[in-house]
Amino acid sequence: MDRLAYWCIWFRRRSFFRMAQRTFSTLMPLAMIGAYFQVLQDSVFSPESFIYNLFDFDKLMSDTFWDIGMSLSQSVVQVIFSLFGIYVVYFAAAFTADLYKKDHTMAGISGSTILLVISYLTQMGKTGRVSLFQSPFLSIQYTLIALVVGYIVGQIFHWLAPAYEQVDYEHARMVQTRALNALKPSTVSILIGAAAGGLAYWLASQAGRTGSFAAFWSPIENSDNLLEIVPATILASFLNWIGIESPIADMSNLTTSAAATANLNFVLRRGAVWNVPYRFLGGSLIYSYGTMGGCVAVLAMLLAILIWGRRREAETVSKLNLIPVLFSSARGFMVGLPVVLNPIFCLQLTILPAFNVLVASLAIALKIVPTPVYAVLTGTPGPLTAFFATNGNWPTLIFSICLFIADILLMVPAVKLDNHAKQLLQQYERKEDQHV
């Protein structure tokens, strides 16, 4: 335990991860607010949602109130999460520059400019038109890219910018001097960013001819081969942990793939959910059991922290994000804890969805539960996903709850390691203070 804890502490004290932790801590309130508004958008004001239909909001809610609520929640979600990369890259560059006593404000502005240039050129190469709101590089789905861009810009300021000491009040001449001192690192940063944008433009134009980037993951939806599904699930889960969430979302598709349609047609003709043509369908297994609607591993972690956690900050973040995570909106918790790039939770978050897929496949092979085939309302709590996807099969509900309890128990070692690492870190910091 001590060796693991010390390794995690060493890992988290590297400059890149120190920058990431500070960036996520700063953006935690924004991400949490966005998560609550996402619940409103996807669950309360969506006619295809679990809560909307459960409480029959179609009759209780006037059209005017629904229109205002939907527009408001959608606008907040779009502004926060579709442009989250801008906030990340600014603070990533600023905190990296600040580590080396450089001008963090100018570094943040340069990082934001570069990310916008890359996003602009990517969209132009992909569609010939530019809509920055729809650029994946600016969204929370590609947080890692924003972190890397910000870190590189911060390092450029580290090597090229003069030392900077922040003062309480700056006169106009001091501001002008600071801007001139930042001219060289800003110019170099933007030139490198323009080169990266040109490369992104070329890659996007090539992908536009042969298919989208998501096409790499889409065959897993139609796959019935566990030797393909399980490794792909592990890889997508790992990418989600490092801050690229789109692959796991692209693979978690219950009803739109061709194989899923074949399964559904078979069930509708026969009137039974057993013996479908594709019993181990990738999209169905990953959505219904691997992620249980989107974020079962995160929900299991959150509950494990509330039960076994000993850190006040982690418990507070968990309590504040319980409702959004329960209804499949985990972004506030992923950023707020933070979970992204936290080595303590890497193994569980990477392996747990694949573990769920394997156990569910075994249960389907033994005919304990049927293959999920039906569409599920958005915002359905994770452990209920497979129950509704099998048209209310009660053994499936019992199995899903048992599987979810197993997920919580598998999260306990990581939570205890997090508690132990925090204690060791506090001891280390006290020793440093004594030496000072």
C-alpha cells in the first residue's frame, strides 16, 4: 500500500499532472453547474427521458414553460461543455507558466488562441464550413488535447519569457512592458499552433474522404466477437480516463446499429427476447452493462467514496454530484474530484466496464439474462438500464443490481489507496514545512 501510494504521489507531483489538478480544481464549479443543467436538459425537459415520462411532465408542464426550460438548459450546457476546452487550455497554460514564475495571463491568452486556430482549421478541413460550437477540440470530450496544448504553451513561456512577479496594482507602463516581454513566446507559440492547425486541417480533410474519426469505433457496435469487444472497451475506458470521452460514447449504442435493428426485429416478430441473432452485440453489452447507460463506474466510485472515503474534499464533491451522476451526467464529478488523469483510479475505471461486459456475456451464455434489445429512455439510472432494455425482465434487474454492487466493492481498494495517499502527502508536506 505504501509503495502504491508513494508512486501515485510521485506521479501526481510531475509538472503536467500538477497543472492538470489545478486546472480541474479551478473549473470544478463550472463543470458541476453544467452537469446539473445537463440533467435538466436530458431528463427533465426531454420528452424521451426517464424522469419526463415517469412524472408525466407532458401534462403537468405548459408548452411555454417547457420551451423556456429547454432553451435555457440547452444554452448553458452548450456554452459550458461545448467550449470547455477554452477554459481548460487557458488555465493549463497559465498554471504551467506560473510554476516557473512566468507571465501566466499572456500564456493563457496564447493557449486559447492556439486551440481556436486548431479547431477552426479542423472544422474547415472537415466540412468546408466553420462552426466553432461544434468543434470537438473545444468540447469537454477532448479535454486531454486542451491540457496538452496549454502545457506546451506554458513550457514555451518557461524557456522564452523573462521572469515575472505579480504585483497588486500595475500601471499602464508596467502592463505595456509585460506585453512586450510576452511577444516572443506568444509569437513562437502561435506559429507552432498554426503548424499544428495545418496538420489538423490535412488530417480532417483526409478523414472526410475515408470516413469520420468515430468510424474507427463504430464496428464494435455491430461486433458479436468478445475478443474484439473487450479489448476495445478497455482502450475506450482508458481514453475516457485520460480525458477523451468520445470513444466510449461512440461504442455505447443500443439501437441504431444494423445488428441491433436485426435483434429488435427478431424480438418483435417472435414476441420473446431470447435467442436473438446477435447475442453478444458490442453496442448493447457496453451500453446496458459495461457503462450501464453512461457512467456506472463513476457512480460506483462515488458511492464507494461516500461509504469508505476519509477525505472531506472528496466526500463533498461526491455529495454535490450524486444527483447528476445518478442520471448519467458524470462530467462535474470527473472534473471536480478530479477523476481524469488521477492515477489512483486508473485501473478500476479502465477495467470495470470490460469486467461488466464479460460477466454479462457469461450470464447471457448461461441464459440467466437475455440480450438487451429495446431503446432506453435518456437519464435512466444506470442499474435500471438493462432492465428496461429487456422489456422489464426481472432476473435482469436482480443481475444488474448484483453486478453494480460488485462494481462498488471493486472500487473500495482505490478509495482506500486514495485515503492512504492523502495521509502520506500530508505527512510529506509537514516535513517540508519543518525544513523550511
